[in-house]
Amino acid sequence: MKAEDFDARFDAGQDVTGELDVDAARRPGRDQRRVNVDFPGWMVDALDQEAARLGVTRQSVIKMWLAERLDNLHRPAA
């Protein structure tokens, strides 16, 4: 199906989900890459305590905190 036909069907409110290959769908800039980071033991213990408190994994805590920090770096100053 041509893009114009797809757009026209979508704009008309028709169901276009059958035309999508959702298994191949990717969000740009969201691909996963593995990195290895060494932390001192006390830091791993503190991360584990926070992860247990929140009911999430250590990796989730690290990702959340890094995302918050990076978001703050790119936020304009008030």
C-alpha cells in the first residue's frame, strides 16, 4: 500500500492496523546497548536497598536515576 493510501485510510478513521508490521516497529533512538560499569560495593548495596524499597530491579533504579539526571541537564534554566 502506498503511503498516500495509508494516510487517507487513517485520516478517514479506517482501521489500518492490518497494514502495520508491529514486530518490526522500533522507536528511533531507543535501541538498547549494553555497557559495563564497575561500582564500589557500598554503592551496589545502596542501589539494592533502594531497588528493594521501590520494588524494582537494581538496573531499573540506575536507569531511572540516569534518565532524571540527563533530563535535568537538558532542561532550560528557570
